[in-house]
Amino acid sequence: MITLKTFNRKELEDFTSSGDFQQYDFLPITRHRALSHIKNPKASDQDTLLILAFYEEKLIGYVGCFPDNFNIDGKEIRYAWLSTLYVNPEYRKKRPAKALLKRVFEEYEGRIAITEFTKEAEALYNIMGVFDYVFPKEGKRYYFRTDAAKMIPEKKPGTQPLKPLFQILDAAANGLISIKNLTVSKPDFKYEILDQIDKESADFMNGFSGKRVADEINTFINHPWVLEGNKDEKYLFSSFADRFKYFWIKIFDQNNKLTSCFLLQLRDGYLKIPYLFADSNVDEVVRFLQYFIVTHKVKGFTSYQTALNREIQQSKVFSPIYERDFKREYLFHKNLLELLPDHFDPNYQDGDGDCMMT
């Protein structure tokens, strides 16, 4: 028989600080990811943040919850994102995933949202019959350097023996790209690069509608889900990377007035822009991005920022070698949708939910 154990903020803190979470065959959470959940400003002391599934006292699965809320006409609607879901393949016939999801629905009264899910998880969510696809975001991924040695073996494992050849081809192609990029110059406008959001930026952000304020974003910058270092093989979700860093960018006009600010996340050569706050013209954002991409040898850049992508398409300085269309799907539990007004649009930025964390 499957038994479940839930952890709220205090219980999760005790669980990880004691080291008890390390006793299992696989880790249900990392210490730094748990700290991020605990520090989440949207989480209450009573919210369930982690649920473990056991069969005959053996850990066979877990699910993580990341509380959030909507404020609509002065009314708070609390809900949670499913941040992780894993079950030991050897015990899938025991249906621990269904038991875990059922408990999550009970804990949050069905107020559940999900995004950035795998195809396998998506199939399970659809089988449950309680989720609807809502608020899709159209995005782009731009490629600036070749990465065949990583990408081809991942998609076609049989090519692993050819990895040294792919590395040689990457070095040759990227060498030519580096020569071409010698013509890219430093932006001729004033900008600043910070480790986190400062007061000037926070005041500027207050002029925009958004789901997260500066202090909340800074909390997750300071308590990331991914650290630089070697991957812990016992934890099956994002936890470590060779390089993982946030950059807070500020751009000013000729009168030293702040005109845009945005968050960049760089992970092992791949760049995201979780948050962007800008006046109508984002041309200088595009120009800065091109310079940043060249100086940091970015391999790929993903953006669901509609206005930014539109400007990129018109830009003469932004020069990817290839681009692809992407689509981010969101699944909302029907119980959550019933609480939202007709034609509701959450206006999610790229980093909302748990997307900025990984």
C-alpha cells in the first residue's frame, strides 16, 4: 500500500537541515532547491511544498509544489505550480503518480498550474482529465554558435562514438564565427550590469503590471534552484551546471534616465530573458543582447517576449546563424479556471511560475 508524507515550510526546513532527505536511493529534493521553496514569498507556513510517496517504507516517488497567487480586483486567488513529479519506474504499476497528484489536488483544492513539462508527464496530466490548455506563449530560440558535440549525441545516442569528430567541427565553425564577431562593438549608450535588482530599477518596474515585484525576483536570484558545480546523480531534476548566473541589466537614455531593465539567465552557454521592463522602444535592448551574446560566447538564446522578438526580426545587428519557433504550453486545473474571470490573461513573463529557476 502506498503511503504519503507531506512537508510544509517548517517541516521541509527540518527535513533538509537534518540531512534526512539524503537517506534514500534517490533525492526527493536538493538542499538549495528546498531553501528556495522555503524562502518563496508567496508560500504560507501551512502550504504543502513537497510530498513523498512510499511503498513498504521505500521511497518510490515525489512531487514538488511552488505556491503562487493572482490578485484580481483586490481578491487573492492562491494556487501552486507543480515544480517536480517523479516516480521510480519499477513501481509505476503501483500508480504512485496518481496518488501523488490526487494528494496535491486535495492540498490545494485543485488550484494547480503546470508548464515546462515533459511529453511523458503531459500524457499523464491529460489522462487525469482535469487540466485544460490555456494562455500559450509563442517564442523563439536563436542559435549563435554550433554545439553539435552536445546536441547530436543527446538526440541520437548511437552517434556518441563520433563526439570527438563533432567537437572538431564545432571548433572550426565557432572559430569562423568568432572572427566574424570581431566587428561587433560595445553599445554606444549607457548601461549597467548588476547582480540583482536595485531600488532605481524596482521603482521603474512599479510602472508596469507584473506577477512578481523586485524583492520577490531578488529572492530567487539569491536562492536559485541551480548552482555551479558537478551534478548530483541522485537528483533527477536541474540542480547543478558548469555555469549558472543571473545578470540584471539597466539601460539609460542620453539624459541618464532609465528606459529599460531586464534579467538575463546564462546557463552553460544558453541564455534566457526571464523578465523585461521597457518603454515602447526595445531597439537598445536588442543591441545590448547582441553584444552580450558575443562577449559571453552564448550558444543559444530563448525568448517568449513578444515585443522583443518582433524587434529582433527587424534588427540589422542581431545575427543568429539559425532560429526556431517554440511554444510554451500551460495546463490549468479546471478548479482554478473556475475562479478566474472570463477572458482572463495572466500576462506571464518568461520567468513567471517556476521558469526562471532552471
